[in-house]
Amino acid sequence: MTHQRATGWGNFSSCICPTCRTTSVPSRREFLGTSAAGAIAASTAMIGTTRAQQPAPGALSGRPLLIKDGCVLTLDRVIGNFEQADVLIERGKISAVRPNIAVADAEVIDATRMIVVPGFVDTHRHMWQGILRNVLPDGSLDDYIATVQKIFGANYTPDDVYAGDYFSALGAIDSGVTCILDWSHIHNTPEHTDAAIKALMDSGARAVFAYGNAQTADGRWWEAKGSKYPDDIARLRKQYFTSEDQLVTLYMAAPSGAPEQILPTFKAARDVGARITIHVGVGERGRAALLEKLNAANALKSDTTYIHCCTLNDTEWKLIRDTGGTISIAGYVETLMGHGSPPIQKAIDMGIRPSLSVDVETSVPNDFFAQIGGWRVTRIRRNFSRSARCWNSLPSRGRGRTDSNARSGR
């Protein structure tokens, strides 16, 4: 038998012939958990991003697109990873990944000395704030609400929304994020809504438009005179989102507040078959057992993503797990603004695989490697704190012995 060997990253190697496809290759988590690999991929992405993200003539002309001679990390256990291989894209979809692909009429991108990896998925970003990047680099959550929402947001025009979403989408693509959820709470009028959707569609990004509430100077979004939230989601479904198999799809961004404000938005979403995303467990505000109250109304289902989750109680965590919910963690923002400690390990311990998100470009980088780095620092800090507690619990004699062993390298 002739084996088709795919040499992977580092010591990983796999054969992609049918007999040997079970050979172990790294999962996405294993790869991204390797700090050296992450650092190299980060530097490679920064060097190659501008070149790789430009629309290729082949993509515009309908010709096949061939990415040639890159280090290809598919992060797929079946396909494997390749020290050097090609990626063929036909009619907008990847049709082949292997070494030495030859296509006569393909437009070729030379990926020599570059790493080819799948794009990142950002599960929560307020993209209307794309033109406000870095206006609040060290603010608390209260500062953010007072400045970004009540001042900027309350005075945004539809043109501002378009510019913010479009700028944020292009920035996401440029930094390697190819799928993004726009948590869009800037719908002061239907014109604001239409502008946000148009920006996403014009950008060419694969996006989820999560339709949210208005912004007002006093924070009372439900009294915004021009807003049609949440009922306008029915129009959006008919006008823009007739299929789930399109580049931009529809969610509902449910508001923060009391159950009587949240439940009508859940119903409006489910009436049109839209999934739901909602902020929960944010700082002291998040300790009100909101999910227990929503569960009493039979509102928790598998169609909901819960964002942050920093200060949820154990019962709420169990409700998320038992109802099949998903979670999104924005560790950089949670640490900076005082939401609470990013609950990465808690989610893993509960058997829930967390996703990552940027959240707000007003305060944190849009670079996803920064989010991954923040995740790793949080876990390291947690492990260090646990070790420190164990150290302090040792009798003084035991501590001395442990310290001397460390010094001697035994």
C-alpha cells in the first residue's frame, strides 16, 4: 500500500489514506494550547494578513483559487495537517487540501513561508462601535455605559452605524476573524437597522446579525420613540434573511433587564425561528438569579448563547448545561471592566465548551490572538492562586523542605 503522509505541526504526523486516517493529529484546542505554535502563527498571520486578505482576481472572475506551498494546519482529525501543501478553492468552497495540486486555469497565491489556518469565529462583538476604536482604553463598565452607550449611541445616525459595522467587519477579516456575531444594540430607528445589515452584507464577511435594542441618553431603551424593537425582527426575516444558507444570518440580541422585558424578545425571536444571545452574570448586577427566573417561565432552551457568565450561581450554570445552551467569554473586557473573573475553567468543569469574543473595540484589541493570550493568562493565574493556597496551608517545616527542594532542583 502507498501511504499518503501528511507531516503535521511539530511532532504530529498523520497518513491520510483510508486505512490510516485514525492516526492522532492535534485538535484545535491542543494546537491553540501550545504557546510556541500560537506565537509563531501570530507572527505569521501579521506578516501575511495584508497579502492574503486582498480579494484575489480568481475569486472575482470565478476561476479556481489555489493557495500554494503553505504550512497547512487544517486542525481536522480526518484531513490532517501538512508541513507543505496546497488548498484549492472552487466556486467559493474548499474542494481539496493536499500537496502538489495542479489546476491549469487557477489563480495562484504563493503561501511559501506562511501558515494557512482556518479563520477565527468571534461569537460576540458590538460592531457599531468600530469607528470608536480605543476611545475608552481603561474605563469601567459604568464608564462604558455612560460614554459609549448614552452619549455616542444615543446620537448615532444610520450613516454612523454603517461606517462602524463596515469598519469593524473589515478589521475582523484583516485580523483573521472570518465569522463574527454582530451583537447590535443600536437600533434607534429601522433606518439604523437597515444600515447595519447593509454594512455586513457589503463587507463580504460571514456574519450573524443579532438584532438588539436602541440606545438613549437616559438608558431607557424601551422608551425610544423611533425604535421598532423587538417586533421589527419579523420584517427583517422577510426582507433580508429568508434562508439560513446565506452569508449573513439572523439572531435576536435580548436585552439586559427584568424578566418581563426579556421574555417578549425571546418570543419574538422564536416566532421567526431566530436564535438568541444575551448578556448574563455581569458584575454585581449579574447576581440576581436571572436565569432561574427565566427558567421558571420555561424560557431557557438550546437556541440561546449566554455571554460573560462571570457571576452566575451554580444553579444557573446547571440550567445552561441541562438546557443545551452555549456560552461566549470575553476575557479581556471582563477583566478590564470589572465584570468578574472570566469563567473559563468553570465552563470546562461543567462540560460546556466556551467560545471567545472581542466584545468592544472601544477598549480592547480586535486581534483574536490577544483574546487567546488573555485566556491563557487567566488559567495560569488561577493555577498559581491554587498553588499559593496549597503553599500557605503547609506547616512551616513542610514549606522549608519544599523550598529547599525547589532550590536544589530535586
